[in-house]
Amino acid sequence: MKTRVLGKNGLKTSEIGFGCMGLNHHRGPAKDRNEMISVLHAAIDSGSTMLDTAEVYGPYTNEELVGDALVGRRGQVELATKGGHKIGDSARQNHEAIIFH
């Protein structure tokens, strides 16, 4: 998989990232947890090193799923997330993307 360098600090990541929202949120009933962990492992094994999750996907359950999938693999990926949401508040909130390296 091709890679790119992001930002001024030299963060190197795959050109194709993996959006995790659909693993347990937003696309109908929650899927089998072990199967979704296998999907994440397949994405990492195929060279995708940028995973995108957020506290509002679930809420919180997507980040827990991704965390469980990354046991023993954390050094292989970068995590992108969004913050600043007020979960349970119907008012639209500002948020920003954060990348953890």
C-alpha cells in the first residue's frame, strides 16, 4: 500500500485509511464483535495503517472495539478520532479531528 506523510511532524500513514463507524454503529444492528475485530485485523494486514473512530460511534463502544482489536498491534497503526461532542445533547457541537501516533 502506498503511504503519505502528513503534517509537519512527518507522520507516515497509508493512503487508504479504514473508517470504523460501520463496525458497530450506524449501519443497522450491531455486528458480531469477533467478526468485526477480524475485519479490522484484515484491514491492518492489507496495509491500512490509519484507523478512524470516534466517541460518538456507539457512543464509546466503537473506540472500545477498536482498542480490543489493537491488542498486540497498536504500534502498526495511527488512530484518527473526533472530539468535542456533548453526547446526549441535541445541540450541534463543534468537533475537530485528532490523530494519535
